[in-house]
Amino acid sequence: MNKSLTTAHSVLLSGLLMSPLSNAATVEFWTAQTQSDRLQTIELLASTFEALNDGVTVKVVGVDENEMATQMAAAVAAGTTPQLIEVNSEIIMALGEEGIVDTQTHQGVVGDIGKSRFHTGALTTLTSPEGQYYGLPYHGWIQGIWYRKDWFDEKGLAAPNTWENIETAAKALTDKANNQYGILVGTKQDSYTEQVFTQLALSNDAAEFDAKGNLVFNSPATLETIQYYKKLAQYNPPGPQNWRARDYYLQGKMGMFFYSTYIMDDLALAEVAKGSLSSENFKELSGGTFDPELVKNTAFAPIISHKSAASYGTLSGLVALKTNSAADTKATKDFIEFMYDPASYITFLHMAPGGMNPMLKGIAEDPAYLDDPNGVFNLYGADKMKQIVSGFDDIRSFSVVKGKTFPASGAIFAKSVIPRMIYDVTIEGQDPQAALDSAEAEMKTIMGE
């Protein structure tokens, strides 16, 4: 164990209470974090828990997320399932529907921690139609609009958290003659375009499926979203655009852009931002030097409202699986609660600052959390960090409707149906209804209808 991990181990031990278990027990923990440095951190947490609980063994196993479903299926068939896994919400919901998760343990954890401490949307995402918790939200990233608060203030613009405010600001901040653009929305045939469209569509109560699994994508709400998206695209930089055009923002040539919390260090640290400032694709842009005031002048709108409030992102959770051993079940519950203890939780989240955000309220403002290894969060401050993670209160997706998951949504995503529809409308000039009709027909083909 290296020196830094040894120090962290001592800090964890001193910050946690002893809670010894009387019976020998095993917690096999499958995690989707397979990088060696992350596994080392998780093993540190596991060994700390073992030191606090005599007779308990925690075995950490890294499983690639793309292989998690297959390996779980094999483990179920062989009767060798682990006691605990950490994986994305789509797999969690699928496992819940198979009836192999320990919802009673999840209920107990929520009761011990307090339901009100979890961000509402995150917990709801992992809740069955009957109100059972298929998993416990642990970390995730959130998407929203990052914007130049100083420019908004100068022009008296309201925060871009409604359709009306977004369009008004995009128009006001666009000056194409001077190579300045109001907003970035995706118009290439890629996942970034789908992510931006999805958040806007959800805020308009558009959906791919209803609660019974019927395809309902071709609706007035979806059409209205496409038409609105086309309006926003006219304030984009020229040509088909994807996430890479965020460079305009870092170079002071864009008023706002959709992006996830993974952008946080680019906005705050010169070393990270240099790739955008020297990008070969943006030689025509003026400047090229890092703006140390950019992080201070940047605000974030994680929730967009139109007909309803919606944020977009992904989350991963902890899932206890059913076991015949009462000792293993108790040890698993105790280990989960240990993983939510601030000292443990912050250690885990700091493995990927900005990419792993907390699901418990209050953690984002904790001084220990703000003191991340890269020094990013302190540059934002507690108030901004609290606002950023508030997006998890309204996080939604196309694939989960009222506690039911629809795998067909993933197949549709894999075929890039929605981004091609947006490209056809915004770049090729196709009629929105015609593009929507074509997208619906392709969705039906994918579903075998």
C-alpha cells in the first residue's frame, strides 16, 4: 500500500465508529470501476470496513460495465451471485425486474439514512412501480446548460432554465459577424445530440414509451421539441456540431452550451483547458490564453422547465442481492451504510471529480468534498456545487417510465435514430414532421413491429 493510501486509511479509521459483527460473513462486491487506481481505492475502503468489523471479509471484484449483465446472468445460473454490485441504473432496473435484488435491505438503508437525504429524482429512478427500491443511488453525472453569468447580467437576461429564457438568451448573445454564438446544441449524428434533445424533450413531457410499453414517440410534444430545437440550432456555430464545439465557450466566443459535469475541470484549470485553447479546429478564434475568471463567471442551469422540470444524466447505484445467509445480508447492509458514511463516500467520489457526484444532500457542500485532489471544487464553491447536484432531484430518461424499464430504448439509442432525425432537420432542412415519421418507422423496425 502506498503512502497516500496508508494516510487515507488512517483518516478513514479515525473518522468512523466501530460496529463489530458477531458472526463471520462475506461481502463479495462487484464494481464497474475497473481502473487499477480506482480498484486500489475501493480495496482501501473494503479493508477499512474489515478492520472495523471482526469476522467480515469484503472481496472486491472489478467487472467491466459492458460485461456486467452477462456475468450476472452466468452467476445467477450457477448460484454464485455476489452480495453487492455497483452498476448503472439500466442494469439495476433489469435485475430488479428479475426479482433477485434484496429490496428489504435497500429499504432498511433508506430508513437508516433518511429518505429525505437522497436526491428525489435519483431515488425515484431506481424505484419499482410498487414502490420498492431496486437499488440505491450512489453516484452520477448531470447535464445542463453552462453559461456566462457575467454576459447574462450585462444584458439583463434571466437564467437559461426555461425554453423561453434559453431562446431569448441564445438570440441576444449571438453576433455571427464577430464569430460569437449564443448556444451549442448537438447537430451531428452522435450521442451528444441525443443527450441534448432528450433533456429538452423530457421537459416537454415527450416520451419514447408509455407505462405499458407502447411506442409514443410520434406525438405533438415530440414535434414541438424538434421545432424548438431547430430554432436553437440557428444560434449554433456553423456546420454540424458536437460536444467539441464547447471550445468556443472556453475561448470566449459562446454564451452557453449543454454539457455534463465532466466539463468542470476544463472551466477551472488552465492545464486541462489547454486542449480547447489550442484546438486545431478553432484556429480562427481569437485569444488562446486561459481565462482564470471563467469559472467565476460561469453558472450552471441543471434543470430545464417547460411543461415540467427535467434534468438529464446517468447514475450508478449499489445493489444488494438476495442471499440465504443472514450474516452475509447483515454485513452487506452494514457495508452499504459504511459506503455512504461521509469519509468513505467522499473518498469514493474523489476518484472522478465532476464525473462522480453525490446522491446524498449535503455532501456537495462538505468542506472535505470541496477539497478534491485536483483543487476544482473549491474554485466553484459550496453554493455552486449545491446547485449543480440539485439536478438529481429531477433526473429522468426515456428508458424508465414509472418504474418500468424498456430495453428497446437502448436499442434505439444504439442505432442513433434520434440524432439522425435532428441532423436531417437542422442540417439537411427536412420538414420536422417528415423526419419524425421516418424516425418512428425506424424505431418500429428495430422493435420488430
